[in-house]
Amino acid sequence: MPELSIFVSHTREQTATVRRLAAELTSRGFSIAINRLSVPPGKRVQPALERSMAEAARCIVCFSAKPGGPAEYDAADLVLANERMRAKPEDTSWLIPVTLTACELPAIDFGNGLLKGLPAIELHADWDGEIEKLIAALPRPATGLPAETVPSTPLPGGHSEMSTQIRTAQGKEFTFTNVHGAAGTNATSRHEIDSLTSDGPVNFTNVKR
């Protein structure tokens, strides 16, 4: 599974709304695993779900009102999510409740507090605004590249400058290189980084040719 995938748990009745949610997240560059819908034909469902959830950077669990009863959700997924949450440090942000219609979250004990105590994304109240709140709560997709790079530009006196602004980025390796082709001139790189996580080397170099 690609890095920084988002696991989305939902019921069959919630499928239409969840497909819209998945389209929103995919358009922002996130990799989405939609519980049983993401399991290839012929594969055992339970092991595939457990692996997908274990590898997910965040787990979204969808809830909606059930006529004449408690909130509707995928109980099997929530059991798996509960196991994952209990194994994580108390301050970990991993499970995100999302309400598709107005409903009350179930009073399930997650080891370090009740599920209903977690702040929920209320898509039913304000879709556009709550989507932005959800995006802000998710890690940035892994790209291996800066979020935004301003190309190298000539400066007075034969200098060249490259500026890079990064909000957040996560990947295996990052290399920032400024190359200026005119012999005997200098190259300057400026990087503004709020957050960067790498499993490998991070290199900042100026190359003069």
C-alpha cells in the first residue's frame, strides 16, 4: 500500500456519500483504502482489512443516523480500529470520527477514553468547511518533492537563486539542488520549511558549473 494511505470505514448504506468523500480526498493527492471495497477479488477480506488499517496513516470511521436506533457504523472495522488505538500512545492522532448525518457517537471505550470524546468531522453540518478541517487533520501525501518550488532565476551580478516553500512533506529521501550553468557565478538557495520527515538523507546543495 502507498505511504500515507487513509483507511475509510463505512457501511453499505453510506457508500454514496463515502464515494464523494473519497473523491474529495483523492483530488487532494491522498491514497484511499475504502474498507471492503478496496479488497481485490479472490483475497481473504479480514487479513486484507487488518493489513490496510495497520498501514494507514489515519483511519476515518463514518457514522450516520439509523432510523429508530443508535448510530450506524461498521462494527467489525471499529473493533480493529480499537485494537490499533489501544496499542498507540495516548496522544496519537489516528482515528477520526466522521458523521455523515446528525447522530451521537457510541460510548465505546478506546482504552484512553471514550470514542464519543473524540472531536468529530461533521460533514452533514457544513460539507465544504468540514472537508477543510479534515484535510488539515491529515498528514500531507508522500511525494518526495517540495510542496511548492520557485525555479532558479538569474539575479544581478551573475547570481542565481532558488526559493522553496514547504508546508509539510514526508518521504524516503529529499534532494534540493540549485544548478547555475555560467562558469564563475554563484548559486543561492533559500528554503522555508515548516515540517519535513524523511526516512533517508536530506541534501541541500548548490552546484556551480
